[in-house]
Amino acid sequence: MTAQTPRWIRNFVDGRFIDPDDGGRSFDATDPATGRVHSLVHEADAPLVDRAVTAARTALGPWSATPVRERTQVLRRAADLIEARFEEFVAAEVADTGKPVALARDLDVARAVANFRTFADVVAAAGQESFLTDLPGGRHALNYAVRKPLGVVAVIVPWNLPLLLLTWKVAPALACGNTVVVKPSEETPGTAALLAEVLGEAGLPAGAYNVVHGFGSGSAGEYVTTHPGIDGVTFTGSTATGAHVMKTVAPRVRPVSFELGGKNAALVFADADIEETLDGLTRSVFANTGQVCLCTERVYVHRSVFADVADGLVERARSLRLGSPLDPATTTGPLISQAHREKVRGYLDLAGQLGAKVLTGGGTPGLGAELDSGSWIEPTLWTGLTNTDRPVREEIFGPVAALIPFDTEEEAVGLANDTEYGLAASVWTRDLRRGHRVAQAMNVGMSWVNTWFLRDLRSPFGGVGLSGLGREGGASSLHFYTEPTNVCVHL
């Protein structure tokens, strides 16, 4: 990697990028792999956020009146244009997140394309509910629902999968006729700005998509969520931030869709296919350096196969290759920032104090002068912890997991459900009856059987408890991004 002169990442309002005023505040965007600053980001102040909301409000009428066929054509053109600039999006995602280039290609940018095409199809095929009501005397009434756009939607996006989750929200919002004001994470501003170029070229009218950069309290995040011109908020991020956003919008009773934290469990039964299970657990524990809301941090294993699973997972963890994200052989990148690494290291220290046995990892790797200033952490596996210990109860959001034995199905279900979170779980067994039974018993929004992170974008996505509120995906997204008006006609 060679040092580059930092470039500007600007806010995008009413169809154009806004040049930073003299003396306007900016902040650094840093490559997590090297610790180097790669961009300067213009922070939006309250007046600029107001301009963005005003632009979105002005564009709402014309865009919502655009026929569905034309709106979905814009989404499909956007997908085509992302494909045409695929490597440019990959480079922006890698610079912001430090994730391996192969992961950015196969997951983040590929899913952005799929999000636009999927929601174009979903909205184009959507129907409406209708009921024929019997009345006395042989008369009838026809009830049908007309769905209208929610309005101006605030889209607040996290740093772990910034492009994937941005398009997961923006695509259905625009397809339903809404306009959006996007607040990316301050850690990962690049692809939201790049998407603005693509949407403009695809034919989206000025003001329908706006991007304001900044932080939370006292910055763009607060200005967006408190703005009276916002009609709804969709947010993915930490539970604490979600609770704060909910409190912020409560006085105006705005609808929210929250996908928040997780402390996800995997349950490995004695009859599981061990190799298949190890493949799945390696992904679910260590994918994106554990920085996926769906990642597994608690692995419950039947005592009869505990040693086999533990030994196999340790071997897989040690085979992961940490290194330059631009090296095709790299499997595992850094954490997003030094601050987040300190958080994860705090849990590593706490686990040690509580008597955890470190099977592998537990420290900071030495990767050479060019990378040693990055936010690296070793993939880590523990035994010796229980459900009462903080590292097993609190979301860590790193490449770490606790392995805990169980003896019965009932015990495994009880351990997995012993949490305030409820996002996802995975069940590993050859017994499909048990697979169905246990997956349905999980208090989560999503249960996988003999797989992980396998998604149909038409299915509902979200969590329960501290893991979120509401669902998105397929028809669930349409329900959030629209408001129904029931029409009753006396026939």
C-alpha cells in the first residue's frame, strides 16, 4: 500500500455535491488496516441538514406520482450502473472498512446490485388487499387498501456493511415512492457518496436522494432524527443508539424500523455433520472479523462432540489469514477502528479475569510495519465461561466466541434463549425434525438450520428484544415504507 493524498468526501443535497465552506468542519476517514487517513469528510451542520430535508420534501410529490413501472426502471438502471462501476465501489468499501477485497466483491457490492433488482421486482409485483363484505338484503361492500409512500425517510446506516445495508433500505424506500436523507456512519462515508452519482445517472430526480455526513449527538445524526420534516426513521446499529433514536422521535410519533445488536447462538447437536458444521461456524463466528450483527458469539455444543468441534474450530481459526485487504489470499481484515479494538480487548481481558481458557487468539497480531498501526485483533475462542459471565451476555462485535457444552436439547434451548437479545440463531443437526423444532423454539427473528447467512431477500429480516423493532425485506419493507388507506365502497 502506498500513501495517497486525502480526497474530499462531500455532502450531497438536491442533486449536487456541496463544496465545503471556508472554515467548515471536517473529519478524517481512516483506513482501518493501516491507520492512515484516506479522505477528509465534510460534516453537515444543521442548516445543511435542513436543506437536505427540504429538498427531499420538494422532490416527494413528483417522485411519488411517478408510475411504479418508471420508478422500478430507475432501480434497475442503478443496479446496472453499480455493476459497470463494480471495482470502484469495491475500492471505496475496502478503503472505509479494511475488509478483504474478495469479501467486498462477493458480499457487499454484489448484494447492493441484488437489493436494487430484488426490490424493483417486489414492488412491481405487489398487489393490494381487498375484501368483499356481505350486508343485509343481499348488498355488499368492497374494502380495499391503497398504499401511499411514507414520505421523507431518514436512513441511518452502520459501518460494518455500509453499502449492503444502505441499499437494503434505500432501494425499497425509493421503489415505494419515498425520498430519503441518508446519514452514513462517520467511519464509512465513501459508498453513500458514490451511490449518489449512480442514482443521478440512473434518472432519479434531484432531491430524492440526499447524503449528510457527520456524527450522532450534536451533529448530522441528531439534526436528521429531530427534524420535523422527517416522516420515518430506518436505523441499523447498536441497541443503545437505537434506544436514543426512539426517544428522539417519540414526541412526533414517527414510525421506526430498527435492526439492532445481537448475541447470537449456535446449537451443535451430537448428530451434526461435523465438517459442515465447522464450515458454517467458521463463517458465522469470523465473517467480516465478527462485525456482522448476525455473527455467532455463543456456541453451545453437545458434550459428546464438544472436543471434536472445539479442536476443529481452533484449527479453522488458526488457518485464517490476516493481512492486506488488497491481497486475494487475505481472509480476515481489521476491526473498524482503534476505539472498537479497545472495546474488544476489554472483553478479552475481562474473560481472562473470569477464568476463561483461551483456545486460540486473545491478542494483537504482528503483521509488519505497514499494517501494525491498523485495528487488528486475533480470532479468539474461549471455553470455561458460562451464561452468567458478561462476555457471554453482552455483544462484543468482534471475532470472538465462547464454546459451552450441553447435555440435552431442553438445556441447549434454554441456554440459547437466556439473553435479552433475539436476532438470529443457527441449529446444526442431521435430524430435520429436531432442526424444525429447535429453530422454531428460538426467541429470535431468524433461525437457520445447517446453514448461516443464507438469505432470500423477500423474507422478513429483523429481531426481537434488544435486537430490534419491526421487519424489513420483501413485503415487510413495503409495509414499513408505505401507509395504507382503506377505501370502503357500499355497492
